[in-house]
Amino acid sequence: KNEVEQSPQNLTAQEGEFITINCSYSVGISALHWLQQHPGGGIVSLFMLSSGKKKHGRLIATINIQEKHSSLHITASHPRDSAVYICAALYNTDKLIFGTGTRLQVFP
Amino acid sequence: EPEVTQTPSHQVTQMGQEVILRCVPISNHLYFYWYRQILGQKVEFLVSFYNNEISEKSEIFDDQFSVERPDGSNFTLKIRSTKLEDSAMYFCASSRDSSREQYFGPGTRLTVT
């Protein structure tokens, strides 16, 4: 069964802390998305990756195909990073299977 | 920067009524998707659409649901006879091809009373 598991479900941090959110999936993905969902509900795509590592500003996403695991890192976290972070896997079809999300709160 | 738009932002309807949710995908994109998110739950795939036909659909996408690309810009989701359990946020997304990043609209919150 194609599933996506995320951890932790909830995460609180002090401003400036380094954040890591984890995602694991079953075999056969063609790509993995990291998405950000704001309190109002809108979804923004952060990264799509199928191997290695991508960086955008303070965000870094990595994927390890052998271990079927991906991580999203936020360096120097800020209160405006507070959101739900979702990983979603593309399983050799054109539909995304979503994880349950990680709710991040960063306090000043 | 081009973006996916959705209308309305919020729709309230009575059980049994038909609703049409509208999306305008990014103009050079060829693949279109509908997802839904029931309050407090994860986002779920409903349907994907390419070349004027459904390419994949989930078990949720039963006979009550249909999609259409009525002209060159709009992509619609119709629910024929809404049920209370259809209350959710509905997201449209588009991509240039099936292996590329999907871009999401802001969502339509559907409330069925």
C-alpha cells in the first residue's frame, strides 16, 4: 500500500532554532513534494525532489532513496515559518499521496 | 508570477444541491488535479485530468462527482447532489507534465448544511 508517514506531528521551537521534519514512504516513488500550508488553508509548493538535496533560502530538503526517507530542514527558524509542513509522494502515477502534516510553531 | 486561481473562496450549500467549483490553472500547464481536505484531516487526491479526459481517480470520486474543462482556461469540479460529508476544502492544482511540480490554488471551502 502506498503510504506516507511524517514525524513529528507537532513541533514547537524558539526563534533561531534548527528544525527537522521527517518523512518516510514505501517503494516506487518517482518524486517527493514538500508543501507548506498556511493557517488560512492555502498550500504552497516548497520543493519537488527525486534524489539528493535542494536548498531555497533557509529551507533544505534531502531525500535518501535507499532508506525511503526525506527530511525538510529549516535553519534559523522564525515565527513566520509557523505553518503545517506536508510531504507528498508521487507513486509512478500522476497523483500525490499526502502525509498527515507536521504543525510547526516558532516562538519569538 | 502565474498562479492557480479558484472561485468561489467559500461556498455554502444545502444538502442535495449541485455545486460547481471553478479553477483557472496556469496557462501553459497540461495536467490538472482536484484534491480535498476535510477539516482536521490530510489532503486526499480526487482526480487528475489530461488531454480532456480523466487520467486517474480515487475511490472518493464516485458518480456524484464530475470534472470538465469547458473552455481553454477553466477547470471545474461538479458535485451533483451534495452530502454533509462533502464539506471540505477543495484544492485545484496544475502542472506542466505529470512528473513536474504541482502548483496549488488557494482552495474553495465548501460547507454543506
